[in-house]
Amino acid sequence: MESKDVSVDLPGDALGDGPQGLTLDGAALAPLAARLGTPLYVYGGHTLRRRFAALRQALGHAGRPAQIRYAMKANRYGPVLDRVRAEGDLRIDACSPREVERALQHGFEPHEVSLTAGMLSNRDLATVARYGVRPNLDTFSALRRWAATPDRGAAIGLRLNPEVSVGWGQEPKLAYGNSKFGFDQAALPAAVAEARALGLVVEEVHMHLGWGLQRGQADLLRQAFSRLAALAGTIDTLRTVNVGGGLGWPHRRQDDPLPLDAWGALVGEALAPLDPAIAVACEPGTYVAAAAGVLVVEVNTVETRQSGRWVGVDAGHGINVFAAHYGIPLITVPVRGPRRAPTEVIHLAGNINEANDIFARDLPLPEVAEGDLLAFWPAGAYGASMASDHCLRGRPAEVLVEPPRPAAR
């Protein structure tokens, strides 16, 4: 690939090019990596705040009370949870008893936390009941066992199977329709009747469609949201309709994520027939956290072989599973001279002793040398929270950066 005397645009609006190279929310990444080591996840508090503000505005289309419940499985780093808590009006969507515990440890009250999880054990249910957190249940088994759990509350939610398959790249791992989650919609009346017979009160219906919703899937979303609203209208104890999450970011040139305003309009349109006192809830994870984070790695190997030019880094799929597990590429940006145009095509490999530990193949990049830093974006969601210690490679460092506060006068 020939060198071109041009500069390239940086992805997203949180990344910048400063005197010390690539920045996130104005913070230079190279000094952070020098101080904290690599692999390093860096999160931007300013970007998190802007994402939540945009969500609030989009939910205004619904014309009814709204709740934003941060899906903490996307990123449960303590300072990130503290930033969410500091917003004042946000709640938490947890998917395990330990996530419930973590949320409470970071200042959220039990009524500000809901549990949405499948295949719950009696031990799970007992822990959730002890903390006074309301669950969204999705099996008749869970209904019966929750009703028999000591100290449980009466209020519950019911999770429905959306029965449409939408998500990024039609990847089955990212589309929730006809999956293991949720009551079949035809079974909802029986589930409501069972709950009432057991002394439970159905206050919420819940649906999560998939991850990385695309603009071209808007009609399927309209169909799913309308079904949800129609079913919700049959429950006289209902207080909240939860449309889940799924909003994402582009990872490939052909990606065209559903715009936030279009999503908000779809929600408002579908829920319009319902009593305006019924609240709408959503559970953003990727939308708020992904673009607010980068993973910084160090190049340790540059080698030309018959199969091509290989660049190796000091992280693998134990640090970020997107490429190996989901087949989702992350955008790679050099920390030094991030606007440099590509001059070569490389294969980017991780340091795990597995053949599938490849971050990217045939990746155009500017010249890379051993010791250089690379940044993967958008990496703030489902990165560190899904990290493992495979091959005993260790876990990544993490840090949240906040813009400096103006000096007091």
C-alpha cells in the first residue's frame, strides 16, 4: 500500500489528536499507558454523561414518565458505576445477584435496581429477595419458586420473547428473538394468571431485542414494540413497559446503526395507546459505555511471513472477546500520530495460545513498530467486564478520566 500525504478522520466524537497523540475526552492516552501499563481500558466520564443526556432527550418522544436503567453487565468498573450514580436520576439493570450487590455497594437503593436474568436458581432468588430487589421473570418455574421464596416482594416483571430476530450482522449470539429468553407471547395471559394466583403483582413487561440494532431493522422494531404495547394493555396492574436496550455503534463501513431519535420515535409511537401514567424504561449498556472507552495495547512483535505481515500485541481474547467470540471488529487507531494514513496491510494478533486469537486480518494501518501503542475503539462495553485470565495472562488495568473542573473563584 502506497503512502498518501493525507490525514484520516478519527472515529467517534470522544477521540482527539493532541500533542502527545491520541486522546479520549481530552486525556492523552500515552501518558496513562506509561503510568498504568498495558493492556489498559480508559473510559471517558464526559462521554458517558453526554450519552445519558441524549437518551433522556430521545425518551421525551414517548410523552410519558421515563426510566433509564444502566445495564451494568456492559461495564461494572467501580468509578463508572459512581459516575452513573452521580447523574442522580439513573437506575441499574442487573443480571445476577453479585451485580445486585455491586450496585448496592455503589449507592443505589434496592428500588433503583431491577434484576433481569434467566435460569435463576433458588439461591439466586433468595439473594435477590433478601436485598429487596424486584425481578423480571421469564419462566413458570421461576414464578412458582419466587412465590415460595421467603421475604420476597409481591411486585414482579415478566420478560417476553420478542419473537423477531434483529441484531448486528444477523449474528445469532446478538439477536434475542426465539432464544432462551422470555415467555412466548401467547403464554403471557397464562403467566399473568399464574402470577396472580400465586399472590404476585405484575408491574412490568420487559423485552430485549438484540445488540447493535440497525436502521434497516426499524420495521421489525416497530412490530416488536407494538406487540409489547398490545400485551401490556391487557394487564391492569402494569406500571412500566421496558423496551430493553440494543442501541450500538458502527464497527464496519457497512454498519448503519439505528439513530437514537428514530428509536425514541418508534418507542413513542408504539406506546401511544397506553395510559400516559405508565412509564417507559430502557436498559442501555453498549450505547452509553462502548464509545466512552478504548483499549490501549502495546505492539511487541512485527514479523513478515509467507501468510503476510503480522503485528502482535500484549493483549488477547482474554482481554477483549469481540473479535474471537462475536466476530465483531474493533476499530484500530495508532496512539502516535492517530491521523496518519494507512501505508501497509497487516494481520493483528493477540498473545493467547489459541489459533482464533486474531483481532483483525488484512487491516490497513500506518507503519507500526515494536513498542508502539494501539487503541481499540469502541471498547468501553463488554470488554473488561467479559475479561478472563485465560493462559494466566492476567486482567487489564482500568481508569476513568474526567475533564478538569474549573478553578474556584
